[in-house]
Amino acid sequence: MSDYNNSIETFFYKGEITVELSKPKGMITLKGDLERSNINAGVIKTLELPMPKVRTISRKDGVQISWMAPDELLILVDFKKVEKYIELLEKNLKGEHYLLANVSDARAIFNLKGKGVREVLSKGTPVNMETIKIDDARRSRLGQLPVAFWMVKNTEVELVCFRSVTEFIFNWLKVASAPNSLPRYID
Amino acid sequence: MLVILCPYCGVEAEETELTAGGEAHLERFGPSSSDSEFENYLFMRKNEKGITFERWHHTYGCGKWFHAARCSMTMEIFGTYPAQTSKPPKKLISMIKKKRPEWGEGK
């Protein structure tokens, strides 16, 4: 995997909300029949977390499972421990039909903080942000690009996009959160 | 603007989150079929005025294909159901018949 320590660019902006590119996180995509008890149990055993309900996340101590589709999970762990977790998952899912991929280098995570996060995202996504509660996750789009995001706190959102479009998404968020640009409709 | 419920992730998805996939429940005619059957399968679509069954793809969401029953005239969505079927569910059909007694199941 890439060594981000020296090469990483800083993406930081403070307008109506704070937009910041998160430090590299370990990301694993798991595809498989999540209804199968062996797969379900294997994931729970490895990550020591409950299986997230539809369109939610479950998280504890820096480990997170995000629901992406009926047959797909995005698992977030410490960047340095990805390989270890993949090994563990492979061991606990042995004999099952599944796919594991290390996508840490393929995705970027933005951290959005501030009272107006819902309104900033509302400018580009068709999701009704008023209905999104803490620990809710949605896979949707921002402008014309696919993104996924989840509510960490009432004023904090983590947004995942493809790493190749990091700069575009950052600039988009920058414009969308320019000072005095929010309608102040939600809250 | 259509708002369609994705039966897989339960999202009331708005039209721009979805991709239309054309007529649903097509029967495939492969290599052993006659030319006219194959042509029919490839090109001929019903394009009905009234109740249609169509395929939709939740592109900017869970990425699953599903089916929807829609009225092409009033844009009313009667219901959606997973794509692992070759016929619309009976429940949905009886619901549509109740709402539109004049409908003859597309015949």
C-alpha cells in the first residue's frame, strides 16, 4: 500500500463548515451473502461489532462496519492493520463464497464538521438530509459523482469518495460551504 | 420527477439516483431461436400507454436492479419488487386491478 506520510496533500477548508481530508484509513470491501449465518458470524467474530442494520453503520474503538448494499459491507480499520484484518477475515470466513478487497488506496474520506453539514450536502445529493440521523449511512451522489456518507455526530459527517476525484470533491465542498451560502432551512 | 422505492435498500430514491432499464420480464431468445424470435427479443418493445412493468437500476445507491409497475400516462408508481422473478407478484397485480379495473394485464 502507498506510504501517505510524506506525500499526502493537505486538504483543509473552513467556511460554514470545516472540510478536511481524513488521515488514511484502512478500508476493506466485503461482498457476499450477508444473510448466510456463517458469513454473518465470521464478520461479527473478527470485528467484534454487531452487523449494521440496513443503511446504518456500527462502530467501536476505531473499527467500523458500514452497510453499502444487501450484499456489500465497507469495513474501516486502522490503516496499518488492514492486512491483519484481511487475514483474520479470511480465516473466519473459510469455506464461504465471498470477496474481500483492500480498497484503502482507492477511496478517500472527508471529515465534515459544523452545524451546517446537512445543508451543505443537501446542495448536491438527492438524499433528504433532514431524515438522516446519527449512525445512518447513505450511498448516493454528490453533484454527479458517487459518494457514501454517514453521520458521526449531529454536526459531523464522514464522506467517502473515489480517491481519483478527491480534489474535485474537495473543491465542490469548498464552494458549497462558502461563508453565508447556507439557506438555514434545516435546524 | 419520479420517486421510486428501492426494494433492496428501502430508499425512496429520486429519479436522478436511478437508471431506467426498459421493459421488464423479457423472455430471452438465444442462438437456437428463429430469426424473427431473435429480432423480437432484441428490438420489439411494447411501449404501452397505461400500466407498464419496467426495470430500474439503483445506480447511485446499492447498485441493484429491481422492477417497478408504473402508469406511463399518470406516472403513478404502483409498486416495486426484486428482480429475481419472471412475473410480477400476484399481490401487486391484484392491487393494480383494484385501482384500474379496466386494465387487462397488458393483453
